[in-house]
Amino acid sequence: MAITMDLRQAILHKIHGKSEGDLRSMIEGSIDAQEAALPGLGVIFEMMWKNIDQTKQNALITMLHSKIEATDLGPLK
């Protein structure tokens, strides 16, 4: 019988048991990497978002909005 996992489960299974240093390395290695790394970062972001209070969520949104608006997008390629 085949085992079926959704993407979240697969990512959590892969990172479960990692040290804090391992998690930092995974995150830093995923930043500006190939787009294949983005789902893993999304799962990690989702975990953080669900476990921070609204004040921290608001601060994060403010920071993200500021960085997004300050980004020079240039023309689409």
C-alpha cells in the first residue's frame, strides 16, 4: 500500500528532528535559490505565522509591505 503525503507533511517530515543550526542553514540556503525551495519556505512561514501574536504579525506585514514597495521590479522578462 502506498503512503500519500501532502506537500506540507513531506516538508515537515524532512525537517523534523533538525537542529536549530540545520534549520538556519536550510533557510539561508533557500534564500535566492531555485524556485523549488520556495514551498519549504512557505511551510516554515506558515508555521511561524500561526504561532506569533497579532502584534508580531502586524509588524511583519508592515516590514514586508515596506520592502515590497521599495523593490525596483524593472520590466518583466
